Amino acid sequence: METLCLHSPTVSGKSLKMLRQLKQIRLKAGLTQAQLAEMLMLSNQTRISEYETGARNPSKRVLLLYDLVARGKLKKHSSRQKAK
């Protein structure tokens, strides 16, 4: 996995592609920024927004969790599900 610099004033083509992919993963999974932040154990939805706009670099851990969401391995927990 290559390191991307997202903090620069102009976002490179590869960085822009990754930002779009992060948002598309979230949208395809049917998640709001708040729901995804909760799933990824982040403090709030602001982090997700920062990742999607390039204001902050996602950590390797966060990128791996995004990958799990993309592959359907990490799904939204429904509060209606009963604990066993």
C-alpha cells in the first residue's frame, strides 16, 4: 500500500481517487458518516469527513477497516438484534 500525502493544498490524482473510493465504500454500504465512525471506533463523524475531504490521512488501521466494510466483512450493528 503506497503512502499518500493528503495534507497538501492540492490533492494529487491518486489521492483524489482514494478519497472518492473511501466515500463510495461508505455510500455503497449504506452508512452515514456517523454510523461508519461508530463502526470504526472513531470519536465522531468529523474524522470520516476529514478522510473523505483529504483534511486528514487515514491510518493503516482505518484503511484496513474500510477494506472490511467494502468486502462486506464489517457490517452495521442493528440495535434490534438480540445478544446471544
